[in-house]
Amino acid sequence: MIKDLEITSIEGRRYAPVDNRPQEIRIDQNLTIVDVRRENEFSRIIYKFTSSFSTLGAISLEGSLLYQGNDEIEGKWKKEKVLPDTVANEVQTAIFSSSVIETILIARDLRLPPPIPMPTIQKKKDVVGFG
């Protein structure tokens, strides 16, 4: 169970002028678990999340979360540098969800495209029904 998630570092850069934006931009997102430590009855999981916007820029977040409820996390991390399968999905989903939201706001400030596709509104077609 995740008890706390915090961002400890934010770095964002735009490499190209706004008017020099290419038509198509590849956006890559990467989540890396950096370390796992024991803190009382919790496991502190340290992470780095990066969004790269081709040649336009990059946003990097570092942070940690506290996880409670699985005693094998540190052992598996020390031995194999991976989280147990039972924990990995929950931890990665929480970090990714939080980081993507933060990255959207930072990208707006840097005038980079949002890191996820934005919904589009389409006009509803006239439907002929039975009446």
C-alpha cells in the first residue's frame, strides 16, 4: 500500500524556439527506480521520471514514495535490482500517474506539447432513428 508520494526535484528545458517547432514530435517517457531503502515499517522507493520531446526539450522529475505491506521489497531489490511483481505494478502506476500530470503542467509553461494526446471533440452526426 502506497502511503506517500513526493517530488523532490524538477528540471525542464526547451531546446528549440517555439516558432521552430517540427510538425511531428516523438515524445518518450521513461520511469527508472533508482533505489529502495527501509525506513521503519516502510520501504522508500526512489525514482526518476523523464519525458523527452525529440529535439524540442525534456522534463525530468525525481522523487520517492513510501510503500507499506511487503517485506520482500528490499531483499529482491538488493539481489536483482527489481521490485517484486506484486508491488511493481502498483508502484509504477502511482508514479507514472502523478508524474504525467505534473509533466503536463510543466510542458505548458515551457510551451512544449502535452506528453499525452489530448482528447478531440467531434460534431455528432445526424442520426436517423425509428419513431
